[in-house]
Amino acid sequence: MSDQGTQPSDTDPTAPDPQAQQEQASSGRQTSVYNLDAHTRRYAQRTAGMTASEIRALFSVASRPEVVSLAGGMPNLAALPLDSLGEEIARLVSTDGQAALQYGSAQGVPQLREQICEIMSLEGIDAHPDDVMVTVGSQMAMDLVTRVFVDPGDVVLAEGPSFVGALGSFAAYQADIVHVAMDSDGLQPEALRQTIDEVTRQGKRIKFLYTIPNFHNPAGVTLATERRAEVLDICARHGIMVLEDNPYGLLGFDGQTYPALRASDPDNVVYLGSFSKVFASGLRVGWVLAPHAVREKLVLAAESATLCPPTLNQMIVSRYLSTHDWQGQIKVFQEQYRERRDAMLGALEQHMPAGCDWTHPEGGFYVWFTAPEGVDAKAMLPRAVTQRVAYASGTGFYSGEFGNRQMRLSFCYPTPERIHEGVRRLANTITEELDLVHTFGSADRRPMTGPQAPSPDTA
Ligand SMILES: Cc1ncc(COP(=O)(O)O)c(C=O)c1O
């Protein structure tokens, strides 16, 4: 955009910054003297939606060893057979390095796409490898799907709360994110109907519903089986595509799985999967399964971003699936995460003051916690870190002013003992916060605006 009618020195992005010039003169440094604002003024409008997530901002403090972090969603990789994996990777490079270290197809390694279809069949999906595209984590798939479908101002429906990385992708493409309420059985079909009616009345266009049906991040709840057909039916009748994100589906603590939405409606569901939570997040291998025409467009979009996903990483995953007992490994993960979930629920029960509430996940990584009236979880976070415990405050999981009293507590990474200690410290922090609130009045003054119930706990 041009800056008409103002002084060039105020608006010209390439104009030298007088203060920087002065500093340079006094320091003798020969660095660029352009005003830092010059760069920000050149940014495209869409960058307004690109802001650091509260969770990322937290990472540096939360990762100090003395702090028990209940904040991140990092899988527990200590459970992996690292020695045999290392040998396998070395063998892969020495025997197949010419392929593994070379460019590959934009759609992904064919053998891996076949294996992905076998994995998806565990949740009832009957898919052809041609309709699968490998991505750099499912995060990239979210970016691509949004890039292909969303124009600025289009509405994306998402559960409230929702995965922070997805909200980031939607915001980056200037989507209007509208939350739909959940309860302990996941997304509420009636709330979905009402939200669609309301948004339609406002003359807005809904592009898709983004949903995490299994072991939700951050809510820890699962969409009841009997609701699944209803959600699909509502979306199909209103011409709304469903974006099903399912990185935790195989991490049910009793080995239980649920029928994927994609299994019942292949034409209207785009499905995202990932190896991050069931194998290795650092390899950044995920996938998207989409109706054929959509898949073709997604491949074109992916080509312009990465040319192709990393061949070596895909071949590592493929080898792992064909040479290791990966289903046995998933059972190990299930047991470990179940033990950690139990440690967290037990500690919450033992230590939390009256008035707190939390979800009881049957799989995945997260408990969604609601503090008593008056507590502002975001404002309290620095005080919690001083007490050497960190969490992800609820506000980061919403677009808009929701989630003040909520927090996400992750039990995936710390040991059961550390989880217990972390919850004890958090309970102390909340108790002290409540004392302050009772003495000085509510710290939580922000209004809970908007049409939807803000969380599974209050819905
Ligand atoms: C619901 C959900 N979707 C997607 C992702 C991103 O996964 P990936 O590592 O495959 O990009 C995560 C990671 O935490 C997640 O919780």
C-alpha cells in the first residue's frame, strides 16, 4: 500500500532511521541503518494473523529443569527402541542412500503411502494410496488445506477449545474462526446446527468444520460414537466439508479405537494423520487423505512449498513400520500414557481445592482443567512458574476472549512422580491465588463474550 500525503521519512520503508543513524555514528558499527519498522510496513496483510502462540512463548521457561512442565505436548520418546532404530537408519543410508538422500515425489514415497492405508484401516478407513499425500507433519497438511480452501473472511468452524497449531494456520489465511461448543462427549451436534444457522444468517460463508474427534487436544474428550453420523449429516446437508484431524486415535488407553469420520463419508471428509504421537515427532511425517480432485490440488500447493517431503524421513518411517513391531510399540505407549494419566488424575483429586473441575481422558495426552471462579489462568502463569510448575493457559486454545479460567495440563512427558509434584505445586498456586481473590476481589474481569459455551467443562 502506498502512504500518500505524509512525509516520506515517516512512511518510506527504506528510509534510514535517524535514531539508528545516531547510534551507528556513536558506536562506529557499519550495520544497516534502516528503520526496523520498514520491514513490518512491507508485510502482507495476512501476517496480522501470524502471532506467537502463548505456548511457544512459554517454552523457554517451561523447559528449565527445576520447572515441572505440564505445558507441552511432547511424546515420550524414551519408550522407543533407539539402539535398533539407529542401526536400521545407518543400514538404510548405506544400502539405499542414493534413493533416501535424493529428491522424491511431491506426493510421498509410494511404499509409505501403502503402509499409511493399512494404518488407517485400523479405524475403519478404506483408502487407496493414490489419495494419500505425505506431508511435513500434519501441521503442514493443515496449512495446505487452508491455503486451498480459505479466502480471507471465510468462516472455519472449530471446536472450542481447539488445537493451537490449527488455529494458527486458519488465522494465517485470514479465516474467521467460529467455535462450536463441546461437552464430555465431544462436539455437540445441536450447537453445531445453531452455529451454522447463526453464521449463515450473518451472510458468511463456511468453508469447513475442523474437528479432532479422538482424545482431543486440548479438551481430552472423545466424540461419542452415536454423535458421529449426526455431525457428518449436518455438515453434508449444509455443504460444509469436514477436516478430521486424528493424531491420537491409536492412543486409547485400553487399546480402544473409534470409527473415523472419513470411514463413513469419504466424499466430504479430508482426513489428517501423523506419526508424531505414535512414533517420532522430530521426523515430521504426517499425511492427508483427500478425495481425488482435492488431493491433486493439495499436491500442487505442496510443491510450491517444499517440492517434496523429506525422502530419508519417509523411508525411516517406512522401514520402522516394516521391521519393528510398531503395534506392540503403540501398546507400550498406551500403557505409559495411561500410567501418567492416572498419576495426574490421582494428584488432581488429592491436591486441588474445592471448585476445580477437569476432564477424564481415555486416551491421548491432555487434561482440560477449569479453575474456580475468579482465577485468571493466564495472569497466574508467572506465579505458577515461580512455584516451578508450568501449564498452557486456556486462552491460547481459542480465537477470541475465552478460556480465562481454563488450562491444559499435559501428562505425556513428565514421569508420574514429576506429574504428582507438578500438580501439587499447581494446587498450592491456585490456593494462594484464591486467597488473593477472596481478599482483593476477582482477578478475572474479562467478559466471556460470544455465542458459544466456552469449554467442555462449562458447556
Ligand atoms: C490435534 C493435533 N493435530 C496436529 C498436531 C501436529 O502434529 P504434527 O507433529 O504431525 O504436525 C498436533 C500436535 O500436537 C495435535 O495435537
